[in-house]
Amino acid sequence: MIEFYTWSTQNARKVSVMLEECELPYVIKPVNLLKHQQKDDAFLKINPNGRIPAIIDPEGPGGPVVVAESGAILIYLAEKTGRFLPASGPDRYRGLHWLMWQMSGVGPTFGNLAHFVAATNPESPRVNAYLRATMAPEVYSYPLRRFTKETARLVSVLESLLEGQAFMAGDLSIADFATYAWFESIWPGLQARQPAIDKDNPNIVAWMERLAARPRVQRGMECLAWGVDLEAGP
């Protein structure tokens, strides 16, 4: 059974969705970010970078395998199961292209936007305990403008990409799981700040609804939802 070292974050939910969609048995090993357990020696032996998520697969090729970084985990699980990323050909590289787009653009930009926006209204119900503990110490106008503008650009890229196709790389892929975890998280905040965003981005709205309707996506998102007590056990 795969050991899944994690906490309730967008990057972690990419992996829980993939594990569910691949129907792989796994057990959650909580790494409490509020207690800084990602910096404990025990976890640093798994991922010296001190970041979640990470997995240990005792049935990896040639023996136990440790994989950290959410994108690397998605690729590993796709190759292990032969699902959600073709083994070769153009569609494989389309999937990897858009996975890397999420990793290099969507995740860092959306994360930074949340970091700075949270400081403008720390009592908002959209500001969870971890974000409140790590948000900017005060309101800064320049990074708010910078990351708001870049978020809008990334939204427009995805809206255009989804024109005439159901998923990011044609067929459902790890790129969709990775990107959905972040868009699902940030979209309510964008709706609050931009009332016309759904009307302006019908392809994204339909894509999110398509993914949200999948039972295994639902389970993967819910098991690591904000407020779930991971330390309480199953």
C-alpha cells in the first residue's frame, strides 16, 4: 500500500485525486504544516526539501520507491498504472506540457496571490488556518497588482485552451488533475472579486463542473479538504 505523506493543500489534492482515479490503495500519513512537521528529521529523510506531498511505494519497480514533488508523483503514478498519460507520442508531451504549465505558472502565481490577498481580509472564511498563519504580514499594493494581473493572464490561457475540447490535453490527464486542484481552490475568491468571471470563462466553468462530477475526483478532494482532521485517522 502506498504511503502518502501530506497535509490539506492544493498540491496534495492533486495526488489524492490521482490515487483515487487510479484506484490505488493508499494510507495517509499526516504531516502537520501548522506544527512544522515537514521540517522534522523523520520527514526530511523522505524529502530533504521539507515539502509535502511525498509518497513511498513499497511495490515500485525494483523495490520501494520514494517520490516527492507533486508533479513528479503524478508522472510516477501515471507510468505505474498506464493511466492519464500516454506512454509515448504527441499526446504524452501535450500532457507534460500542460502539467509543467501548472507547476511553473498556476501554482506559484495562485499561491502568491492568496498569500497577499489574505492580508487584506484575514478574517474572511476563505482564509484557512494555514494561510492565516503564513500570509503576508501587511497589505502590499505592488504584489497584489502583479499577481492579480498574472492570474488573469493564466485564466485566459486556460479558457482559450479549452475552446472546443473537454480536457487540457485532449483526453483526461494528469494536467487536468494538477490544474483543477488549484482552480477549484481559488475560483470562489476570484468570483467574489470579479462577479463576471463565470460569464467570461464558460469553458473553464464547464471543465471544472466536468471534473467535479467525477466520483473519484470528489473523494480525492474531500479527503484533504480544509478542516478535515487528518491526525484523527480513518
